[in-house]
Amino acid sequence: MAVPGDPPNSTPEGMGGGDDDFRSDEYRSVVFDEDFVRAARLQEYSAQERMGEHARAVRSRSIWSGGGSAARTGTPGRGARQGMLLVLLIATAFAAAVYMGLRNPYLPPAGGPAQALTSTVVPLAPTTDVPGGRPAELYAKSPAADYRVGAAGIALPAVRRTHHFTDAQVVAALSIAKDYLVQSSLDPDILTGTASRPVRVLLDPDQLAQFDRSMTSPSGDGRHAATGWLVRFDPAIAVVADSRVRVSGTLAVEEVAPDMLEVTTDHTFVYAVRPATGSPAAADGASLFTVRRELRLRFDRDDLTARRLELASAYVMAGPQDCSADPAGAFRPLLAGAGPTTVGPAASDPYATGRPRRTAGLCGVLASPETPPVTGSATPPSPPQAAPVSPAP
């Protein structure tokens, strides 16, 4: 019979293997599956490892700390290597995402600085005496009889997205172009020369220095004509007699680069003006003054967001004027009763549909209001030149 004092490695006589059978039966119902074993957090140190005076009896088996020989040698264990590999993979994926975002071919790079405006301003001399009368009567007898009044004459075309610009971006470009035409051609303070800010705030910052010089020191050098940027009359000569300016024309938009839209405007503005020194009550002393403006406006994505534009070029014909007058600073209309002052090339009709006829020199001839409008040439004329504009001798 076994007693508690029996040696652990001996078997009492007569007992045989019965005790072993009993102990096997005692733990037979306990099952340690693989997941339980792997989840064990503690492991006993070896006898050599426990020889230290303050050594711990067990060590952690966390997957981040490693175990066994790895802990003794100071090298990362399997779990630590897996963790570092996971962190490395996440960092690589994040770097790749950032790189692809920066190199996305569908987001073209931002455009460069805006180019300087090139402008051509051509005065048109009358071929007959300038007719006078009341504004309503003058409009009724002119080619502008069916023109709309003010901003209503600047109609936006049908909108279609381009390859790199959405419908909303195209609409934004056209609406900014219309705002520019309204401010630069119809604002009463702009027409009298008492203000320029409504136009200035719509320009790209890179063009502001050129614009400011054009306002303070206008010149017919093809770059600094105030009348290339806007319409204004010499307040010492003429003032607007009727605020209901007649307007007709077209706008067109196209994508000229992956990061650039261009809007082309072609409008005729007809103003009723009167002498600056006359009485406003003398309404029958008014006359008509016609300005044909062809502008090329450019927009990059920053311009669309900030609601501004780059004025690339301006081709302007305006009359009746004296060819000896410099139109760079302001228009100086020939008023009611004034006669022809020069003999020039073939008549240029600012009311013609399509592109107007180009003049051979720096001064053209205004077609008579009674002359039927020219329908335009089937062959598009050459684009406006950036040659300096100066008064004819």
C-alpha cells in the first residue's frame, strides 16, 4: 500500500502499475487543444536562466516580445518580425497612395503666370455728317434697332463640358466673362472715367501692374491703352445721354490646354452720347457712338475659383472719331453735326455679323448707319495684330 512518504520514482511492492493507471485516468478528461497552448502567456525559465539572484521564474510569450533563444540572444522573435513587417507594409502602401495622388494624370499642373495684354484700338472716321436727334429715334433708324438693352444683350451660349473641365467650370468661365463685359462696357462710372476698380478686381493679379499703368499713363504702344481694357469717354468732350446701351454679340468657349479655358467675345455696343458742355435737357442733340470689342479671355482653375480672368488680347474699333485723335486714353466722339475729317480705306462696319473687316491702316472709316450691314466674309480674316496703335498723322 502506497503512503505519502514513498519515493516519487519508486513503486510499492504489490502495487504494480495500478497507480499509473489511476493517474492516467485522472487527467484523461482534460484536453489542451492547439489554440489553448498557443495562447499561453507564460513560460518557465530553464534552471540555468534561474541561477541569477533576482531572475524571474517565468517570462512573457507575447508575440511582440519573442521568446526562447530569441530572448536570450537579443534578436527579434517571430512575432516581433511579423509586427515589423506589418508596419513596413502599411507605410509602403501609404507612400504609394501619396505618390499616385501627386502624379495623377487627370489633375494637370497649375498654369504659369498670366501673359501681358496685347491690344489694338482702331478709330473709325465718319463718311458723312454725324446725324443727331433723340436717342430713341436714333436707335430706331440704326442697325442697333433690334439690339437688346444692357446686360440682356450678352447672352451665354449652350454649355458643354470639355475633356478636362466640367460643366460647372465652363459655366463659371462664361459667367465671369459676362461680368467683365458688363463692368468694362456698361458701368456708368467706368464710362465716365471716374472709376476702374470694378474692372480691376476681375483681373488676374499678374496683370494688375499693367492695368494700373494703362489707367494712369495710357499709351498707344499695343499694351497700355486704357481703351483696350474698358470703354470710357473723354469727360471733357462727351457724356452718355441714355443709360440704355444697345448690345449684341456672341461668346464662345474652348479648351486650349489641359489646364486652360479660353472664352472669345465679339460684341457691338452702341451708346447715345451728347456734348459734355451742353444741357442734359437738349435731348435732340444726341448722336450714336459704336464700339466693336473682340476679346480673348483665359481661365485656369485658380481663376475659376477666385472668379477672375486673364485678358489675353483685345481688338477694338470705335467711331465716329477723328483719326488724328489718340484713342488710347479715352474715346473722343465726333458729335451731332460733325462732318468727315479724313478719307481712308474701305468702310469698316462694326455692326457686321461674324468678324468685322480689318482696316489697312491705323484708322478706318465708319460705315453710314443707312448702309446695310456687311454679312461677313466666308474666309476668316487673319487674327488681330499686336502692332502699336498711334494716332494717324
